[in-house]
Amino acid sequence: MHIRMMERRVVHAARDADIIINQSLTTVSYDESMREYNIVASVSNTPNTIDARELMRSALHVVLLDEFSDVTPTPNIRVIVPPALEEDVPTYCSGVEYGLETSGISFCGATAWINEQVNGGNEWMTVYTLTLASQAYNHVLDAYPWRDHEAMKALIPHLISQVLQHIASGGNHPVAKGNVDAILPPLDAVLLPFDQSVVHLDVMSTLGGVQPTSLFHMYEVVHHIGRTQKCRAQTRQLFECLFIH
């Protein structure tokens, strides 16, 4: 089944359940090794309470399971819902209420509340990182006249899926620190090592002897050099390969 078609089905199924999908953060990918689809559905609606948030998550999960009941094997579905606007406030309780033999104040309510905050914080960070990744990659596309614009744009859903995999495994994806190099054409595909070193000299000269902080930083400087000043043939070659002018 075509990935784009499945993404549209996610949006339409959610809409039927009065849930708005954040399409830029919703991805469908196919795991060749496991021969199964992975669906990440990100919700735009912000629930009022934690209970409403969990209900929305459960409801959309059930809706999507039903929507893709024709897909074998059943896709792995993950639903991401933004943190609730109002968090439940913990209340003190007696030990008897928690099945304890002793009376007095129990800390179970506070513990449950703290755990919920941690889980909510993790979920918020997931939403934040995915939003950052989507916006950062799209900003890179819009900032310069890339020759490979369409290919780079088509790569974004896969990159978002990679970010989610990093988060799920407890890792920290480079894009969370502002590194967007993953969406760029690799330098090795354009220039030989010697030519790369020549371009590097041009870039460092423009930066006043400072090293570029990333591949994207280097490409930005190359774009500036190519448009505004004379440069070595290798830098001109890279500029021509990367940008339309």
C-alpha cells in the first residue's frame, strides 16, 4: 500500500472521530526487515485534562486499528497527544484508601501525580522534538534555492521517523541540538576529498579563520560566496551543484 495513501487515511479516520491530526508530525513508514508498517499519529487537539488526553489517545488508537484492519500484519500504531492544559491536582489520602493497614497521610497520591508529570514531560519533549525537526527541515528547504529541493522534501517523513526512533530508544537526535545536516546532499557525493579541503579553506577564509559548525553552515557560506564574490573553482563547482541561481 502506498505510504501517502496511508497517511491520508490516518487524517480522514481521525477527522471522523473529531480529532485533528498534525500532518507534519504524522508519519507512515515500512520496515523492510520486519515487513510491517509503523504509524505515528500526532494529534493537534490539546486536551483539557489528563483523563481527556488518555481518552483521546485510546480512541484514536482504536479508530486507526479499525481503519487499517485490511493491512496484514497489523501496523504498529503510536499515538502522540499534546500535554493536557490542566493537570490533575493530587489529594492527600488515608492509608486505608490505598489498602494499607496503618492510618494517616499517604504519599501515594503525590507519587502518582509526580509520575504522571514525568510521563507528560516525556511526551511533551517528544512532541517538541518532532515539531522542531519538522520546522527546522522545512526551514532549510525554504531558506535557499536547492537544486535537489524535491528530493530533500520527500526525505523529511523518513527523517522524522528516524527522530522518533532515536527518542524511543532513549537517544538524542542531532536535530534536537539544531543540526539539520541529515537533510542535505552529502559533500562526498559532490566533491573529491582534495576538492573538499579547498572549499573548506574558502569557507574558513570567509568566516575569518573560524571552522564552520556544521555541513549546513558550510553550505550557507558557499551560497554566500557563490553569489557575492570570487572563489576557487572547487567552491564554484559545489555552489553550482547545490543551488539554482
